[in-house]
Amino acid sequence: MFSIDSMKSPSMPDIGQTGRVLVVEDEDLIRDMVVLALEGEGYAVTSAIDGRTAMSLLYELEPRAGELPFDLIVLDLMLPQVNGLDLCRLLRHQGYAVPILILSAKGSETDRVLGLEVGADDYLTKPFSMRELIARCRALLRRQRLNYLPQPSVLQFGDISLYPQECRVIVRGEELTLSPKEYRLLELFMSYPRRVWSRDQLLDQVWGQDFIGDSKTVDVHIRWLREKVERDPSQPEYIITVRGFGYRLG
């Protein structure tokens, strides 16, 4: 299931590199190799062989609001008892923003899009290079640490109020329910009002530079976001299409 470089650690651990990683994988060889590689990079790794065990580990300590005892989850999709898609969907529904990297033997575009739509941050198809796995884990953890930088208490644009520290959005006095990608898109737009973003730039900022998929994914999420924030999604007043370039707020 691995490329030839998987039998050795990709590099020496970074000095001071830390992170708590949960690896959920039912195939013994894959799980053991992933755990070994991540531990070799300096991460504290816990493993689970099925979805139910993973849930027990995630909730064994009563998590504080928006927090779990892990900084990253490496998650197989085809798991016994509770599958990876359901576990990912549950965590996002409960408001947990822990980065999730999906591992799957299903490599079609439809499967990748489905995994990302339910809330995963990245998707890696088996067989995979261990070097690439480590690189993607580093990128997700680095992005997560940036989220802890000081943020404004509220972003305001027209009738939209976004509260970054609470992950809440109020539009015309009503609180919206947004998916993680919809929320991140709106937060990015509101952080840089009137700036034009290309599809590729939005993919890099919201989905990550390692995202493999069609840029039309952006268009789909923009349409969904408009349906929630605009009075008339067919005549948007907030999320504007700049033909030939991309999108901007206002």
C-alpha cells in the first residue's frame, strides 16, 4: 500500500515539533507504519482500529467547547462499526474544527469531493507515499496553529456579522448554519472586503495547497453560501462574481 520511501522516516524531526495525532485505521500494516512515521517526526500518536474506539478516545475526557484531545485526525473511511464519513460528519456537526486527513482506497473525484464536503480538510488516496502523508500532516497542523493567532472579536460587512472566536455568523438578525468550508470562505471574504480572489487562490486559502480536485468545487460552495447570506442569490449584493477573475465581497 505504500511507495518505496515508506520504509524510512522522511526526515529528521523538526526541533520543537509537537502535535497530538489520532490515527484511525483498521489495516494493521498501514496503521503501524503511519504511527511509526509520525512518531519519528516527533508527534504524540494514538491509534484506533475502528470508528467506535476512535469516538471513545475523542470523548474520553470531556472536551471543552470547540476542543478535542487531538490536534489532527488521520482517518480511514472504510472502518468497522462507525465509518470514517459518519465520524467526520459527526465532529463537524458538533462544531469541532480539528483538522482531518482522510485516507482511502477510493480515489475517484466523486469520492474525494464527498470526503471534503462532509468536513475533511484533506484527502489522500491509497497507495500513498509516506513522505506525502507527513508533508500533508505538517501543513494541516501548521494551518491549525495559525488559527490561534489573535483575531478580531467581530467582522462586519453590511448586514453580516461574523464572530471568529465563536465561529458564528449573523445575517439580518438571524444566526446561520454554515459548513466549515462555507464559513472559511465567508471569513476570508470579510477579512479582505472588496479584494478579488481567483478560484485557485480560494482553493489554496480554504482547501489548502495540497488539494487535488476541480476548481468548480469553489463555484459550488459559493452558490451554497449565496443561498444562505443573500436576499436573492440570483442577484447577489455581497458575494460578487468578477468575470474573468473570480469573486469578491461587496
